Amino acid sequence: MEKYFAMGDEVFVYGKLSETKPRVMTHPKPKSSEGGEESFIHINRIAPVYPLTEGLPQRWLRGLIWRTLEKFERHIIEPAYGVPASAGFARNPAAEGGTPNPPTRANAIHMTHFPEELTDVEIARRRLALDEFIELQVQIRTRRKNFESHATALPCGGNNRLIKPFLARLGFKLTDAQTKVLRESARDMGGAHPMRRLPARRCRFRAKPPWPACTALMALESGFNVALMAPTEILAEQHFTSFSRWFESLGVKVELQTGTRKTSNIEHRTSNVELSGGIHHASRITHHASLFIGTQRPAHVRF
């Protein structure tokens, strides 16, 4: 220690405090208060601590990031979607009785590395997270518009010839809300665009067997093969047992397709529907359709 410090030197010491009492700082790291030209970056402020590799000093990396932000921060542009931002960010909105605009993107990046207060880090994180969220939503919306303008659906809303006897054997009557869900699904599956409906968590009916069974029957009624994918082979076999029991009396063939088990090796037609004059033409020649359950889609069957 005598080599680095002299009597009377003012030294800053930092490190991790132990949880024992009295609290002890294990392996403290000292800093001299006379640190040179850029000492204000490292001393008397909230200084960032970055992950390092061998031979890379913390002080050098911190100074490099400070100089990089100082040079290029003004070139960071705001996103095109226009989040209301304020360069002069107010850190105590409660005192003013309102919520301020978030900081600019450039200011948020600066606050992430060199905050003036500890709360600045969370404020900056929220602003950058908002940018990412809005950018993701814009990309999803753009892809959806492109998809709807180019994709053509195969109408498969069904005709209720299989669904009615299936619901009659359920042993309970659907509620008005459940009936509404089925009607919405039938409308989507028979629409001009491919259905991309996800079951909502708040809708218990969609998480129960009747909803996937009914939507599968809609496609089967329209003459299309159906694939029900499961994340595991055990779950696939459970679904296979249940759907086989439900659909056996309806004359619907149910097959299992997993990596270790296949209920049939007979090669099916690549298409079970022949369309005359295009997919929206009234003339349709329908062949036998099947329900495939498994962890992988059969390569020889078209859906």
C-alpha cells in the first residue's frame, strides 16, 4: 500500500459489503481523489460498473463509453412513430401534480450509463422498453397487412353435419358465451383470410376439448385434413385416445403421428379436396378427411 498512497492522501474505497455485523468490505478497491482529467466520470457520482475481460480496466472502459456518448449522443434520432419526449426531464412529477413526458431516446441511453439519481435507470429502461414494444407492434401490424393482402384462405367453416351430433353427445349444453365463441370461429374459418385466432386465457371454453374438437370438425366437414400438434408424445397419445373416442361414432378417422409411434403407414392423398374453378368456386369434390394428432406434421399429407 505504501507504493500507491502517501500520508494525507484522500482515497475513495468501493466494494461489496458483507451481510454480517459489523459490516465489512471484502477486498476493497481504492481510488485516489486526484484521478486526472476525467476524474469527474469516476468519482463523486453514480458510476457504472461493466463486465470486464482480462486486461481491460474498468476505469478505461467507463471513460471510453463517456467519450463515445459525448461525441455521438446528439446523432441518436427519435423513432418515426413519435413518442412524446422531453429533453428537460422532470424527476419529481408528483410535486407538479402530473406525469411528465419520457426522456428522449438519446437522454435515456445516457441515463442508463451515467444516471444522476438511482431512479434515472428505471426511467430510462421504461423509455427504451417502450421503444422496443412499439417497434414490435408496428412490425406485427405491417406483417399482418401484407399477409392479408397476399394470402388467400381455403374456406372451411363447415356445415354442422358433424358438429351437431358431437355436441349432442357431450352431456351438457353450451352456454350462450360458448356458442358465441364457436360462431366467431366458424366465421373466421370461412372468411377470406386465413384464420389466426389464439385462444384467450380468460376464455375457459377455448382451453377445453370442445373448442379444438369443434374447430377440427369444421375443417373436416369442409373436406380438409386436420393436424392437431402436441408439445410432447405423452400429451399427443392422450389427445389421440380422447379424440378417437369422440370421433369414432362420427365416422372420422383419427391417426397418431409421433417420432416413435404411428397408427398407420398407409400413404394418403396429397390433397383430400379437389376444387373446380378456384378455391371459391361452388363445385367441390370432397374425399375422406382425417384428423392427425402428433408432435410432427405428416410429410405426405396436405392440410
